[in-house]
Amino acid sequence: MALPTFSSQSDDFNTAIGLTNPNMSTLGGIVNTIMTYLIPIGGLVLLVMIISGGITMMTAISDPKAAEAGKQRVTSALIGFIILFAAYWIVQLLEIVLGVNILQG
């Protein structure tokens, strides 16, 4: 009797617990799966960073260094989210220009 390979054991386990994702077999599927989670997580991080920076600026009335740190935190959060958002749209643009489905798998 032949032993099953590691990959089939992994597939059986993932199927048994409901973790199948047929899109993970292609590069487009992997990018799509990552982007599906990355944008909402980036939005949550943006929200936390803006709230944290705002609280820092509000509580730093007499300390200009702390106010500047809060302002820098908000600015960094917005720049990071713009980069994340731009990455998504660059991929969309590449799909149109190259005629390939990157995000659809």
C-alpha cells in the first residue's frame, strides 16, 4: 500500500475543516486572496492610527513635540493607505493594459 503524499494529506485536512480555496493554485488567485484581506486590514489600521494620532494631538496642548508626533502619525497612516489603495488600482490598470486577469485568478 502506497502512502499518500504530504500535499494530498494537506488537501484532505483543509477540505475536512472547510479551508478550501481553489484560487490559491494560480498567481492571480494568490494576489486576489491577499488583496481581499489586505485592503480591509489596512482600513482598520488606518482608523486606529488616525484615532491614536488625534488623541495624541488633543492631549498634547502644552507639548509641541507630542502634537507634532500625533500629526506625523496621522500623516503616515494616510500615506500608507494611499500606497495600499494605489497598489490595488495599479494592478487593475495592469489588467486592462496587459489584458490578463490578475485579480480574478
